[in-house]
Amino acid sequence: MAKLETILIYPIKSLDAVSVNQAKILPGGALEHDREFCIVDESGTWVNGKRTAKIHQIRSQFDLKTRLVTLSVQNDRPVSFHLDHGRSGIEGWLSDYFGFRVFLKQDLTTGFPDDPVSPGPTLISIATLEKAASWFEGMSAESMRSRLRTNLELSEVPAFWEEQLYSADGSSIKFQIGDVQIQGINPCARCVVPTRDAVSGDRYPQFQKTFITQREKELPDWAAKERFDHYYRMAVNTRIASSESGKVLKVGNVLTWSGTS
């Protein structure tokens, strides 16, 4: 039976994650504090990993209780800012780093998901992370985790078990983690970010080609192949209805659905 083993929150989009024991559902269906902020330039365009590999070299540590973020690059002295009262300081630090003016935007309803149609938490099994890492020489499951940047990780199930949580015809698959009702929508299309090391920003040679080849080869029979217009997809995109707002996902919750044996 699938169990929620890990919850990862990314308070500032494209920066580092925070592992939490529980996460509240927002009215827009996202996890509280996940992608709460994004970095934008003067035109309002996101400054993220798709745009620049330089962002990977920023280290960020978050204390969500005190609302503090500590930023550093390589061996430079870490600097801490308050996420609410010290926002101009964060913007100044980031602007100096990127070499152009940037700002923080905040959204307390949905955050800033890559897929605004399915803004719920992304979901994957730990066994899938381990299997995908095995496709690349010298890569660990932790490295694959930091490349895919998924929110919810399941344990006690085999690799690709989560492929059952979306349908062939595009209709949602309803399942439940704890008392939170969730809809599985589709396998998540990946971008350039997973091709790079999450710390250095260096590209792994032939990452996308290897990923696509192995993904197609090892896609399980229970996966809806109709949802793969290409095989550069991994993890499940979800939606959570506004009726679930205020409910809490907790590490250790069991995932149940009509397909559970």
C-alpha cells in the first residue's frame, strides 16, 4: 500500500527545497508555501532554471516558521533575509547575482506552478527516482530528486507505480492521501532543468536522449501510453479541488484509490 514518505516544498520557485512533515492545501489546490514566490525581471518574465543555468549555483535555506531565507553562492558569506519584511534585500541580492534587476512576486492562493491547469502537487515514487537514476552512470537517487523537483514521494511501491494515477482518455483519476482528495491528471512533461546538475548547473551528456530511450523501454504495462506524445515525461501532475482547502497532507499518510488491491 503506497505511503507518503516525503513532502518537499520549494518556497521560491527554482531555488532549493524544504522537507516538511505536513503541508496544508491552499484554496487554489497547491501546497502552502510551495512556489509561493517566483523571481521575475522588469518585464515580469520568470527568471528560473529554464531561462538560466546560473540559478542552480544559488544555495538557499528556509526556516518557514520564522520566515527567513539564507542565500549564498559557493564560498561567499551566507546572508539571511525575512521573506516578508526583507523582500527588498532579497531582490537586491538576487539582482547583484544575476547582473540585472529582478523582483519577487508572491501568490498565496496557488503559488507559481509550471502547469497552471493542474497546479496541485507533483507526485512520484521513491523507487521511480532510484530506477531513473540507475539509467545514468554515477547518478544517485538524491541527484535525480533534485533534478525532477517533485513535491510528494511515495514509498512501499515499485518503480512507476504512480503511472496508474492518470487515465488513457484524459479523465482524472481520483485518489486520496490521508483525508485529502486528489485528482491525477497526466504524466509531467520535463524541461531542460533535469539535464543539469542541481548544484553546479553542469549538463549531463546525452541526458534527454538516454532518459527518453529508457523511459520508453521500461514504461510498465499499466501506464496509459496514449498520454505519451513523447517519453520525456515523469511524475504525475495533479489537481486538488477548492473543497479540500485547509486539509493537511502528512508524512505517513496512506494513498488509497479504487484501483488499490
